[in-house]
Amino acid sequence: MFQKQNLIPDEGWTIELVQKFVRLSSAADNFESVYLSLVTVLENFLDIHNIAIYEIIPNEKKLVARVKNNLLIPKNNHEIIHFTDEIIGTVARTETTILLNSETENYSILCVPIQSNGKLYGVISSSESTNDFFSFQHQKLFELIAEIAGSLLSRIIQKEEVNQLKQTLEQHLESKKVALEVAIETVSNQFDELKQHRNKKEILLKEVHHRVNNNLQIISSLVSLYLNETQEPNFQTLKEIQSRIQILSTIHLILLKSFDTNEISLERFLEDLTAALRYNVQSNYLILNFSIKEVKTNFNFNTLIPLGMLLNELIQLSIEKHWKNDSTVEMDIEMTTLFFGESYQIELVSKSPIDYTIIPQNEHVNHSIIESLCEQLEGDLEETVGESCKWKFTFQEI
């Protein structure tokens, strides 16, 4: 170890000191490690035990002590030195080394800025109570060590910035990954929904063809019934056929409103159907009152189509039995749920008295159609005839 009086180290000694500092600080990953390596080297080679290191406070013209009395001081140290304070502040402000030797007060001070590429990181300060202890050789040595320390601090900052950038990019990539996964899942769900919708449309399209075919079969059966019952079809016969075809078309249009779901509320169906029936009667003044009690089920089309046609037949039969030129036909239609919702009952009651002088035309055709529709719905029809007509029809959804 060099003694304090040996102030002129040779070139080999300087190289050894620098090599030692580089070895100690090569693995440093924070400012504190660099500071401790610097203090260790200077103490071992110069036998100095009062080295202080001041670190600049970013964006402020102030420094805070980090090493003093050979001890590492936390960053939250309250010992602050302004750029306008003392020798240390002057060195930081001017970024220039100050070497002072006082013969009168018998002290020697050396303050060197720690900087790299024009950026100031702090100040190294050391003092001795011996005049002329620090020489020009010490100044050059301190400046060389300070420059190496500045390069190391700059590298640490760059590494921290790179790590911060890497972390930010990783977070950004992770967020993008999550967003991409959400987007893929959303697109996948939308694709599945479109596929299901397409499949549903295909099924419904097949159902349309099936229903049209059934309706054509019904029309064909109606015409066959009339031809079998009537020797010479007249205008009234053709008009009855037209009326039934028209109500079948009306039922189809009503159901078409909810074709996407293949279900429709019974209340809505009866409301639209009775309005169509009143319009279809034309010359008669018909009043239809319907009510629904505790029926919340939405029926499918397979049930509603024959049910609508059955209601039409019963209402038409009632009109033929009750109607007079100067009378009004009024009927109550009520639907209820039976047997804990497993079956249903529709009751039709005419409020007008029967006119027994009227003989319904093609009554056999009416009854044949009604019987066929009851079988299709797998239901039972009970008819009560007195002063007025009353029908009770019990059925289950098919």
C-alpha cells in the first residue's frame, strides 16, 4: 500500500489501480456497487479513509451524499448540497475539478466531477489535513477513475432504460396478445353464430317447403270434399272454397311474422286471427271476444295452423246457424290450461240464439273438416246445442 507521502505514483501503479477498479466494478448493476468499488480502490491504493461521493438529483441543481466516512448512505438522505454551495456545489455547477492546498490552514482538498459524454452524475470529494497531500498526479488519477465510473453509471442507466423498455414492450405485447385472443374468440363465436343461423335458415327453408306442400294438400282435400258432396258446384260452393283458402293464407301470414323463432304467443295469434275472421265474413257483423287464462306457453306452428283452421270452421258453422240479415253474431272464445299445463282447452260460446229455420249448406263438409282437424291436433271436441251453440275443444301441443 502506498504511503501518504508518496504522491508521485508511477505509470505501472496507475495501470494497476485502473485495472483493479475495472475488475471490481465490471459486474456492477447499480450505482451503489460502483460507488463501493471506487471507494475500495482509492482506499487500498492511496490509504484515504475520508472519501465522499455526492450523487446529482435528476432535473434539479442539487446533490445528495451517497458515501461519507466510507459508509454507503441511502437515497433518502436529507444532506442536500445546492450547486451554489461550497466547493462541491461549484464543481457540480462548472463540471470542473477543483484542487486546493492551503499552507495557512494546513489542509488539502480534491473534488472531481463524475461525468460521461457530457452528462454529470455526481462529485467525488476527498480532503486531508496535510498541506500539499493531493498533487496534479492525484487529480489526473481521480479524473480517470471518475470518467470510468461515469461510463459505468451511464451503462447502468442505459441497461435500466432497456429493461424498462423491454418490460413496457412485454406488457404491450401481452395486452395485444390478450386483445388478439379476445378478438379471435369473438370472431370464432360470431362465425359459430353465423353457422348456426345459416343452418337454422336451411332448416326453416325446408320447413317452408313442407308447410306449403301441406297447405296445397289441404286445399286439394277441401276441393275433393266439395266435389264429393256437390253434384253441380255452384258459385256459393266456390266462394266457400275461396274463403277457406283465404283463411289458410291469413294464418300463414300471421305465423310468418315470427317465422325466425318458429313460435308465437297465443294471445297475439288469436288477436290477429279474430281480426282476419271479422274481415273475412264481410257481409255479417261479427263480434269475437277472446280471453286467455294462465296460458304462458308459446305454441309452435304445427299446432297453431290446424288450431286456427279449426276455430275458423267452428265460427263459420256458428254464423250459419245463428245469422239473420238483421242480426249480430257475437261469440266468446276462452282458452285455459288443464292438468298442470300438460293440456289446453278452448271454449267457444255463441251469445246469439240458434235460428232452426236455417239449414246450413254443405254442413257435412264442415263436420268432415272439423273432424279431420281434431284428429290432426289429437284432441277431443264436445258440442252442446241448445238455444245457442257451445264447443269445448281439449288438446295437447304437437
